[in-house]
Amino acid sequence: MKAAERLKPFRGFESHPRRVPEQSYALTPQLTSRTFSIVAVVDGIGLVLLAVGLVLAKPYLFIPGVVIIIGASALLAFTIVVRARVSTTVRLDDDGLWITSGGRTASAAWTDISDVSAAGQTLYLTRTSQQPALKIDSPRGADDPVFGDLSEELARRLDQSRGYRDL
């Protein structure tokens, strides 16, 4: 038997006895129908002006109709872009966490987090190093069930990384 074969770990052996699968939490703002309703009404007005302007061959009705339709479409696009920028994704695994929000990503190992505090709809994760605290915002507020699940999982993973367990 070769030395490399003798040193292979047993099947099922893991370096960490309680591996937990990676989890991801998406904190997104509530998609409101109010914005879509406003855009639909404004687009309807723009279409009526456009149609009346075309039928009557009156450019002073046609041009505002086109401008209104373009403006309402821009409002809808702006709403979708802002919703995507405000969203936060938190990914947790055995080694640490990754927070992605507004196109930026920050990460920390569980051992680097010294304190967790909450203020309303925001969690602050203080790091042991001189790096700034990590911040997790919930766009739907503190009552968001996904935010609650994330808070519980963060506490569980931090306890696990420190060797705490239920008695």
C-alpha cells in the first residue's frame, strides 16, 4: 500500500464535524402595485392624447402624448433600477458571510465578528479588526420574516463558530 493511500481520510470524514449548507437571504423592497398603477394611468392619458392628435392631425396633442408616454416609461424604469439597488443579499457558509448591496460586496469570517447590534431595520456587525462595521439593512422593515430568519441564522452561526451549544 502506498503512503498516499494510507493517509487518505475515511469516507465521510470532514474537517468540520457539523458542516452546514450555504444559505442565502434576499432582502428586497416590497414591489408595490401603486407605481405600476400610476404609470398605467399616465400612459393611458398619453395614449389618448397621441390617438386624438393623430386622428385630428393636431401636433399640439400628438407631441405631449409622446412626451407623457416616454416620461411614464422612464418612471417605471427608474423604479425598477432603484428597487434593484436597494436590495441586499446575504450569503452565509461555514467560513463567514458575504453581504452584497448596491453593487458592492463585503465579507467577514465568523471569527472576525466581535459584536452584533440591531437598530430598527438594521443589523450592525462589529469586526475585531480596525475595519468598519458591516451593515445589513432590511428594505421592508424590522418585521420582514426573511430579516427575522436571517437574524436567527446569524446568531446560530456565530454561536457555532465560538463553540457554544444548547444545554
